[in-house]
Amino acid sequence: MATVVARIDSTRKVALEEVVPLSTPFSAHIDVCSVCNFKCSFCFQADNAGMKAANLKRGMMPMALFRKIVDDLAQFDTKMKKVKIGNHGEPTLHPDLPEMIGYVRDRNIAQTIELFTNASKLEPILNERLVDAGLQQINISLEGLTSERYKEVAGVAMDMERLVENIRHLYTIRRQCRIYIKIVDQTSSLSPDKDVPHVMSESERRQFFETYSGICDEIYVEKVVPQWARTQFEKQNKVGSEGMYGQKIRSYKEICPFVFMYLHFNWDGTTSPCTLDWPKKVVIGNVYQQSVHEIWNGLRLRQLQQMMLDGQRHRVDFCNDCSAPMVCCNEDLDEHAASIEKRLVRLSDSEKQENPWRISSERSATIITQP
């Protein structure tokens, strides 16, 4: 039977405050496909008006660009902990996904190759190709336990028997690939006349564990949290006392840990310091014009890190509204700002004062409230 454990607790971590600045990012998140076949009520993918207002363009990463990113990552001095594929869209829609995984494996740039998926496209042939390519971790997000619930939450009619059987098949052939399955404890319908959140009952929890704990390695019921800033379900939720994984949290962090930990590559080559930046408001580079090493050690990222250390997160457009530093991770750098700054390369006054992500008014985060 699967181990009941939150994804962030399944591996040992070092204390971030003791090791930054990092010469090599902990991980690289590569969004090979920003298109999704689901429109989940809590996700920006369901917010057509919001995506239009942000002028958000979606697409699939060319294989040549993917190779360029991986080749650049190979130039770091040490191997990264993880390469994570998928985030804003559904990566199994990309026809070159197995080849991409195989390329990461062959370049040997990370300890773990990880995939995030809604599992809707998993089937025996793709399962075998993913495992043969060298996939080492697959994180499966479920949006319900019935086809009807999937229709309400994600806008799709899911064949639940087929879904379970395809996951079961993957489990039987998984070899080195660990399978993590999660579901959230609360979902909201896409339908405006059914906007009352559905809270998971005890019988549904039992059904979830009974159905899936025998066909995965790790399993967990995550909490619904305001993860995606400025969109949809996010606007109706405030930061409470617990995060996504049930961890106790403070109501606000001045320093976002993510900008010190990893890089996120969008399908079009733009690079963000965080996977939650879906409208690409806080872009720190573009791998079409720069190497990954140049972006990681570049001025834009250092300016952002400096603003965080100076307690200026509220002055960064989009970051000011984001709850992810509280609800999505355990790392907390607020009390370590002074010691971290001593280890960073000092910016000149002109470099430090420039704010490429300036907001129109000096306001605090709009969704952050005391629990």
C-alpha cells in the first residue's frame, strides 16, 4: 500500500537559509506545454477573461528550445536535484514528451526527472514510453472521484474506470518511476449556479484511499489554497492557518523563497523565478537570447532577490498579490535576511533602486489577511 505523505515531505531537504546563494539552482521547471485539456475551477486555465486581459499566449515548446535549455543546464558545476516537466498546462499533450524526458536522462543533469499530469492521456503505450525514457517521478492530480464531479470541476467527462486502469498499468510497469497521487479536500464547480465549494466527506476520503493506494507509491489529500494569484477561485479565498500540505503557516512572508531556489522556463523561452507567475509578469530573462547560466546569475534576478531581502515584495507587480510563499512551501527566510545579504554580491545603488516590476500604487498584497 502507498505511503500517506505530502509531496514536499517525501524527500529530505537542506535548510535554504544556510546554502543561498546557490551556484546551481535546486531545480528547473520546464513548461513544455502551456495548453491544457482541463479548465479546473481553481486554475487560471478556466479564467478566459483573465487570460485575455493578461494577453496570455499559450503553446508548445519546440524540441530545439527544450534541448537548448537542457544543454545550458548541463553547464552548471553540480547536478541539480530535479528537472520538473509540466505546470501551467498538460505536458502529456506534447507529442515529443518521451523524447524530452530521454534527453534529460542522457544529459544527466538532475538526480530526478519529474512529471506533473492530470493523467487523462495516460494509456499503455505512452506509459511504456515514459518509463523507457527514464521518468523517475510522476505526480498525478485528481479532480474528483466520479465522472460527474470531473464535469463540474474540470469541464470534462472522465471515464473513471479507464483512468484507474491506465494508472494501474503504469504502476505495474513503473520500474524506477515513483507514482504520487493527490486530490484536494475541497473543489468548486465551474457552474455559476453551483459556486458553493464541495468539501470532501469521510466516505469520499475512504473511497480515494481504497481506490488508489494500491496503485501508487505515495498518496495524499492536499488542502485547497489560494495558489494562483489574480484568478478565479483564488479571489474568493484568504490565507488561513494551514498550507497546501497541512503545514502551519504565517499569514505573510516578506521574502519569497522561490526566487532563491529554482528557475521556471515558459514554453516560449521566457524565464520566471517562480512557477506561479502564469501571466508572465515577473520575467527575468529569455533563453532564446541568453544562456540559463546568464539568467541565473543575471541582474534581473539579483534585483528581485534584493527587493525581497529589503522587505519590498509588496512593490513587485504580481508578487504583491501572491500567497504561494506561505501556502506552497515550508521555507521561511524572513529572519535570515541580514545573513543572506552578507553572502550575496552587493548591487550598486543604481542597480538596487531600479524596479523592473514596479506596480502603479504602493499597496500591500490584496488577498493576504490574518487567519
